[in-house]
Amino acid sequence: MRSNHVRLNCGITMPLIGLGTYSFPNDRKATELAVHNALEMGYRHFDTAKIYGSEPALGKALNEAICEGEIEREGIFLTSKLWGSDHHDPVSALKQTLENLGMEYLDMYLVHWPVKLKPWVNYPVPNEDDFEKLDLETTWAGMEKCLEMGLCRCIGVSNFSSKKIECLLDYASTPPAVNQVEMHPMWRQGRLRKTCGDQKIHVSAYSPLGGPGNAWGSTAVVHHSIIRSIAFKHKATPAQVALKWGLSKGSSVIVKSFDQERMKENMGSFDLRLDNEDILEIEKLEEMKIMRGEFHVNETTSPYRTIEELWDDEI
């Protein structure tokens, strides 16, 4: 089973396929059911965030399974994220997340975006006057405090460019274990993967299928003729090809389907073998970033005046 895990720079292992629990609208019962189904299928890595609103449902389902003896807490890898409005106090934010989940600790706590918001901004798309001056050094010191206090086993980041990772490493006592970013066959993150690889930071892929089913997502990846032809060749599905591509690059993948057949199909990507020809074909695909984060960019209050500044020209 270990081949389905990756060892992180903090010394712990993480399952390579995780179930994302973001859904809109956030349906508590549907989330609980999906988590129970996922556990039965062998999913052991679960990804949430304060802003998803799914922490209580995820925690309830996991605690039920633990109480019934189906799993042990140590057998699960649990990730959540620090929202921009909590940069001033990551410790209190994580304590609240743990209360929401009914858990004593997280396995991974990530800085959701390199953006600081005013303390009351508990919604995903900030207004122009919701931004505060970004001070990642102080934020990261708060994340390191969470680690010291045993509230989490590892800390990391999300949506960080190569340049932002390099800046963070200048003052971090503990380097991030993970950078969770958009990555799929049409947004391959070549430069970022190299930067993170050089620094022993694991890249975890969100929207590994391009986010179909999300309001901002796209079906371009799973409908692409090259992805479809590789799938046909291997008697697999386009989704399995896209996921296996991500896994073949040494990344973990966070899949977000609550549909039982799809959940099973996604797990089946481990069994697929892509050959060099397939990988070369995928490398030729045109690239397009789907989650661009425009809502974190404005000309007055945001630290990022343009999309290029947010991603440091990695777009």
C-alpha cells in the first residue's frame, strides 16, 4: 500500500489520492454520505478548508467511522486551510477548525492563499475594501506555532508561485511540506514543480481534472481529443488518464466527486500505466489556467494589482 503514499519533508506519509470536500451549495448530508462511501472505497486522505464550510460534515462522518471501529484516527490524513481573514491569528483559526471537525489535530494545515483579509471576511470572494497589508512572515510564524503546539503534524501553503515559495524559505524556520496548486494536463506547472522539487516541497494538485462541475471549472481537460485517445488506447477513462498523469509527475491529486461511480473510477487511476509516448503527447497540449484568482486582484487595496503579480508571471 505504501506506493500509494508519499513521504513529506516533515517525515510523515500522505496518501496520493485525496477526496476534496468543497461543494456549492454546501450540502451537509451529501458530504457526510460521500465521506462514508469514500472510506469504504479506500480513500484515507480528506481535504477541506474553513471557507468550504464542509469541516463539520467531514468531521462528523469521520468520527462516526472511528467510533464504529471502521478506521482509526491515525489511519486518516486530514488537511484544512487558513483563510485570509485569519492570518492575524493562525492558532485560534486552527483551534476553531479542530472544533468544527471534532478532532484533536490536523495532519496538514495550509495557508489557503497568499492574501490577508480583514477579520470578518468569511466569504470566498472579497470586496475591494476587505484586503489588509500582507505580512507572510508573521503569518508563517503563526503556522509554525500551530506545529509547535501539536495542533497539526505538518504545515504548508496553497496557490504559491515559485517566487513566493523562495521568499517564504528566506525566513521560514520550518519549510512548507506541501504546495497545493491547480495542476492538470492543461496546466502542468513545469517551473513550479522544479522549484518545489529542488526544495523538497511536495506539489499537491487541486482540480486535477480541470475542475469540471465547479462554477469556475472547465471540461476542457476530460474532453480533450488527445486525453480521450490515450484513454481509449488503455481502455481507461479520460479522468483516469488526467489523474495518472499527475501521479506520474510525483504529485498527489485531490479529486472532488461525490458520485460513487466517479469516486471508484478515480481510485482506479492507480492501476493505469501510461507509456512515454502518452506523456510526450500530453506535454504538447496547449496550457490554460482555469482558477486564475481574479477576485484577489484590484488596483487599490490588494497586494496584487494584476493577475501576473499574483502568480509572479507563472500564468
